[in-house]
Amino acid sequence: MSTCTALIIPANPAEPARLETIDAGLQSLQTLVGGNIEAVSAQDWHFYLNEEGKILGLAPNRRACELVLEETGGLFDIYCGDVVALGETDDGGEGNVPEHLIATAQRLFGLQQPTA
């Protein structure tokens, strides 16, 4: 079991994007995205979303698309449903979302900060 700081980006733009400490295990990730997970990798971070998001008619996640475009310079898919972004450890495990990704998300669409 791995506890990490994640960037949660709901597909619903009325719900704030937020930083949250999560259990980064499979069941927790599936609960957060509402189904089986699909991973999308980019540099030193990756995110998970519902692998059937398009089939189920989940709403496009415009903020996740905007973040990917800003961070990578390209957008190769439309991501549907809620997104959970994490970083990677040196051995390839789940890690805290990188600071540069948090800064980009804050600049693009703001983040709800965790409460103590």
C-alpha cells in the first residue's frame, strides 16, 4: 500500500480540482475514477482515468486535457471522466504528484488546497 499526494481533477468543471493524500492502491484508484483504470504516462508523472469513460459517455475532462497539452506540448486523446495524477518513484512505483505539475494546474485552473 502506498500513500501519496495526488492531483484530483474532476470532469465536472463545477467541482474544484484538488490535492489529496490517497492510498494509491488499485482499489482506491478504481473508486476515485469510478471503474477500471487506464494509465496515461507523461515524463515524470502519469494519471489514471476510467478506461471505459468514452464508452460510458462520461463527460470530457477539459482541465485534464488542458494540463496535458500545457505540460507535453501535444494532446493525443480526449480524456473522459475524473482524473487522478501522481508522480513516480525512482523504482517506478507510485509517488507524490510533482511540484511542477501542481504549479501548472494552479496557474491554469486553480486548486483547492487541503485543509489541516
